[in-house]
Amino acid sequence: MSRAPRSDTGETVLVTGATSGIGLETARGLAGKGAKVVVGARDARRGQAVVDEITARGHRAELFEIDMASFESIRKAADRFCAAHSSLDVLVNNAGTAVSGRRLSSDGHELTWATNFLGPFLLTRLLLPPLKKTERPRVVNVGSEGHRAGRIDWENLELERGYTTFRAYANSKLALALFTRELARREPGVAAVVMHPGGIATKIWGAAPRPISWILNLVLPSAAKGAAPVVRLASAPDLASVTGRYFNRFREAAPSTAARNDADAARLWELAEKQTS
């Protein structure tokens, strides 16, 4: 049985995309275990509502306004966090998207690529200093089994050609898995894992045609079930040093062959550094 973080340790956990779905349930779950939850939210009003709900239950929470598709927003948010906090115990990169048509972020990148990969890459790197000030820091990246359909096409990374919603999503989740692998290699003192929460009813299915979206949300498990393995990876003491691994819900699993390509992981890191600079 896993032991919850003790509130008197001052443990701090940042969860992006924490206003709905798996992110919201993860924030609730970790707050209930005694952690101080920093609620990552693009919409400040909705984020504050989550903070108010958590604190009304006697737990600790604060708002972290951030748009994971905007490099400027990420940098400003990271600066605010570092100014207010000396350390960070756990970063949960949960925020993600899937869009029905190819769109660009404010920085000129394909929106799914920007939100699901470049945003977490940049935020994690900016928060490495406070993470490395804690005894056993963790980064939990919420990925997907969809990464198995992904492909790193160096000549068409952002799908200027052949865009489809699922292809963009799968590629971004493969990139996230490769980033996790390279992060574990470059930062051995930070436990970094990527996980699939299961097929869960969340707003991300809104990109599907309306009848399919309605059916998926009707038959898929709730967001609370999807959050349970995220909470475990973010808090279980026996997993505090596990790094560079992939989990399918509660069990460690082998990711795709493409997700285990060390050369691609290193090259992708260098490319992401340039894209986010």
C-alpha cells in the first residue's frame, strides 16, 4: 500500500491542465494525500474555482495561470513559480489537446505539437532548478498508447503535409515519450516517467465527430479512473526513483520500438531546444 505525501514536508506538486478531466482528478487526489497542489490552468477563472474547491475541503492549493501552447506564457509562468517557490517536488505534465484541423500556435507551430510536446518540454526545462532542489524530484508525463502509431518524420514533423487529428496526436505523444527517455538520461537525479492513463472520457475527444465523441464519453471510464495511476506515479514512495520508464496505467510496459530510439530522442531534444528558444 502506497504512503501519501505528508503535508508537514511542504511537498509541492504542479499539475498542468488541472481544470477538467484527468488533470482535475489528479489535483484532487494529490491534494487529498497532503500535497500542496499548484493548479495549472489556461483559464484563470476556472483554475481559481478548482483552487477554491480544494481549499474548501481543508487541503492546500494555489493557481498557476499558464497556456501550454504559448512559449511566452510558459516562460512568464515559470518565472512566477520560481519567484514564489524555492523548490518543486513533482511536475505532472498533463495538459494536452487534439484538434480537428491543422492550426498554428501563437509561436507558429502546429497546435498539437506545441501543446503536447513543445510546451511540456519547455516548462520542464525551466522548472529543473526548483525540481533539483528537492530530495527525490519527479516528472510524470501523461502520454498515450496512441504513441505506437506515431512516427518521427524529420522532414514533416509538424505535418504540413498529410495532417489528420490522430496522426498529429500520435506523433506528439511519441515525441513526449522520447523526451521522457532523454530527460532521464540527461538528468539522472530527476525521476522521469511517461504513462498511458487508459481510454478515458475527457474533453480531448471533442475533436472527434459529434456522434463518435458522444458515444466515447458514454462508454469510456471516468476521468477519476484515469487519474488514479497518475496519482500513484506522482506519490508512491516505491516509485520515487523509477526513471526513463513507460507505464500503461498501473503496470510498467514496453513502449513502441520508435519510443526506444536513443538517437531520435537526443536529436529531438536538440531540435526542441531550437524550436523553443
